[in-house]
Amino acid sequence: MKILVTGGAGFIGSNFIRYMREVYPDLFITNLDKLTYAGNLDNLRDLEGDSHYRFVRGDICDLQIVNELMSARPDAVIHFAAETHVDRSIHEARSFVETNVLGTYCLLEAAREQRVERFVQISTDEVYGSLPPSGRFTEETPLSPNSPYSASKAAADLLVRSYVHTHRFPALITRCSNNYGAYQFPEKFLPLMINNARLGKKLPIYGDGENVRDWLFARDHCRAIDRVMRKGRVGEIYNIGGHNEWQNIEVARLVLKELGKPESLLQFVQDRPGHDRRYAIDAGKIGKELDWKAETKFEDGLRWTIRWYLEHEAWLDQVTSGDYRTYYERMYAKR
């Protein structure tokens, strides 16, 4: 079997590639990644020289590259590649529309022409908008995105859905809750908290810090994607959640406690525009149909994740230099 993974040098993509190579030794994986600021070949350095792994640097909006890779007739396409950071989408939305919408279109067209047997669109619970204090997102929850990022992902999901219904295209959509684990770029909440805490820097907390997220360990997510790719029903949406709801301020305090740092490092900053209050996933459908559930308790996964970042300080120092550091020092200075 051979699969094409887009965005495989990013956080979840690299975890997925590593998971699949561990579980399926005979699987051949091609990784297409543009290597933007959040894509890093060091995330897959251990696969260099692996005869069952191939990296191709390229943009999913580049039809020539996409068509060339699809002509090899992969058995499945797993589409991670996306601009994903909400804050960046608020300040500059164009790249989100181009990559997340136009890029998805390019992949769909090429995969349709080559009659690819499976296409898995990796999406997010953010397309559903914000929840009240009770209830969970189901696959039937209406789309109500509140940021340019989530709007671009919702648009891509609808495009995928249209290809299923119009062209009988064999696509599936997954929507996951907040992922955490190794190799996550530290503009995201948890690695940002860990990195700042280890350096004794302030931990910026939006608003009152009581926004709630459902946390999902990346390896649990990878297992779910594998199940969907192999056994999911074409045309279906599968929500993937960890059933680990925590307020942002609670997570920040857990990080400080684990690292032995004082809570005086917490710094409340002006809330971002359109900040969703609560996300929570009902993962009953994937559990019932595909016999999947999250196995990692958040406290255990958090300790593992903190240890990983502390053991990979050179990686952290490398990715937090340059563009990232300049961008965030400028952004938080405005708040």
C-alpha cells in the first residue's frame, strides 16, 4: 500500500507519518510539504534514508507537482496541509484562503482524475463555532466558523462534500479537538506555555483564561485517522475528541506546577477578536462504527509532552528564533 500525505512535516502530519511507519512496516509514504514556518524536516529526521519514505517539497496549490504525485496512483491521500493558526488568520487571511481552499481544490481535482480510492480531509472542531457551557459538537452540528482560519477550513470541508455528492468521489472528513504532543510549533497554546515557563518568561493568557478546550493526544488522533482511512464510510464525517475538557488557565497552571515555576508568571492579555468560548467533541460515532476511543488521560499526556520539550530544547530554540519570535513579540506588545 502507498499513501500521499500532505503537510507531513508539520505537527500532526509528522506524528501520523511516524505512527504509520511504526505500525505498517511495508507501507510506502510520500510526504508533500511546502515547508512554511511551521513545517520542519527535523520533525522526521529519524526517517532519513528510509526506503519506504519519500519527501517532496512543494505547494498543494501547484497543480504540476500535485498532478505528478497523483499520477503515481496512491491508494489514499491524507490531507493535513493547511494554514492553521487563528491569530495569524486575524492579521492576514489571504494565505489561509489560498492554501486551505484553493489547495484543497487542487488536490481534489488531481485525485479525482487519477481515481484515487480514498481521500481523507483533516479538519477541525473550530468549524462548528463556539459551544455554551453544556453540550458537545456532533457531526450534525451546523457549521458556524468564527475566525478566518475556521471559515477557510469550513469552506474546504464543503468543497470536499460537494465532490462526494457531485462526482461520487471517495472522500471522508475528520474533525478533531485540540491536539497536543511532540513537534508542535510553539505559537500554539500548550508548547508556548511550556517554552515560556522553561525560560522563566511570562505566560500570556487571553481574556479571563476560562476558555475551554477538549484536549486530544496526537498519537490517539493518528490511530483515529488510520481507522477512518481504512474502515470509514465514504462521504461520512467523523468527529475525533479526547473527552478532556480544561480551561486554558487550568492548563497553564498545570504546566507551571510540573515545571516548578511560580504562578506569578501568568500574564492576562487582551482577548483576541472572536475568541470561541468552548469546544467539546462528541466522538460517539467513530467509537461505535470504528471501535476507537482516546486512550491518553490529559494529565499523563501533558507530563509526557512537557518532558519531550525539555529533552528537545535545541529543537525549541531553533523553531522559536527568527520569524516566530519577532511576530509574537510584536503581537503581544499591542495587547
